[in-house]
Amino acid sequence: MSEVWVTLTKAQAGPPPWVVLLAALAAFGVVTWSTSWHLSRGLITMAHEGGHALMALLTRRKLQGIRLHSDTSGVTLTRGRPTGPGMILTAAAGYVTPSLLGLGGAWLTASGYVTILITLLVGLLFCMLLVIRNLFGVVSLLATGGAISAFTWYSAPGMDAVLAYLAVWFLLFGGVRPILELRRKRRRGHTPDSDADQLARLTFLPAGFWVLLFLLVAAGSLACGAYLLSPLSPGSG
């Protein structure tokens, strides 16, 4: 166990600055290009629904399960009081979770704790697997966790850091786009049951306020994460 702990907590040197920049450009391209975004958006949905589930557990709501769908949507089912702080926090957690995960991952990656980050990601996927309630969700989580594990096991030394930078940049950029999509759909009246609209019914604050709050958290996380990951940052590498 002591050897495992040493391996997990051993800081690794960061990749060259051009690799960090290339990872950022690659993640930005995946998020902004419609085709690649449609194929990868399900990863952000996993983080989104995982945020709902975690907050439900933290607020002592009954977590009944998570469903991930092939159209990249998802739903987290909980049971408890239909109003109150627990329900509000659970509803508010989804859209901000990918960005906050990205920010936490940026700190770990910039500090050199790549192994801890990858282990946490695989561990979170395994925890979600325990509460998934549909076949597509099970296959998606197994495929994602298996791909990460296989890459880290068979890749050349130092490639773990590249994967970590790609994942973190993807979470940071990918956390912003769904909020912009939500804002656009709400203007067209296509999302009457969105998280923001549910929060508007639960609180005295309008749905637009919640969309703006989601966007501020995502943008702030992106800015802070980009600073941490920048080769010019004091803690980078």
C-alpha cells in the first residue's frame, strides 16, 4: 500500500509548452466542431448527471439512479422533498460540475499529480456505474473507463500527462458550450423543464439568473484553469 501511495502522490514533470498548447487547441476544436461535439458531448453529460447524483447524496436525498441516452441527454432520478435546499442544490449542480471538475483537474495536473487525476476519473466512472439504470449508460461508462485504463496501461511513459491535459481542457471548454446551448434553446422556448426552469420554480429567482450563474461559474473555471495550465503559471509542471 505504501508503494501504491508513493506512486499516486509522486509529482510528474509536465510536458513541453507546445504540447500543453496543442492539447488546448485540440480540446477547443472538439468542442466547437459540431460533429466531434456530438460524438463527445456524452462525456460532459456523464459529469453533469454525476454532479446531480453527488449533490443528491450530499444533501441526503434518495438517489434512485442515472440514465444516459444515445442522444447525449441524461436524467438523474432522486426521491425526497420536492422543494427546499436539498432539491435546489441538486438541480443547480449539473451544469457547473464539468467546469468545476476541470478546474480541480487543472490544479492537479499543473501540480504534477497526473496519476491521482486519472485514478479519480476512473474511480468516479466506477461509482457512476453502480447507479446506472439503462444499458446504454452501462456501455458508455465501461467504454470510457476501459479506454482510459488501456491508454494509461499501454502508452509510452509521459503520455499520461498528455491525456490529463486533454481531459482537463475538454472539461473546461466542454463545460461552457452546454450552457450556451441552454441559453439559446430557452430563447426559443424549447426547454421548459431544463435545470434552470426547475430552479426558477423552486426559488424566487428567474431562470435567466440561473443560466447566467452557470455561465459565470463555467467562464471563471475556464479562466482559472487556463491560468493554472499555462506554462507561464508559477505552479505549472
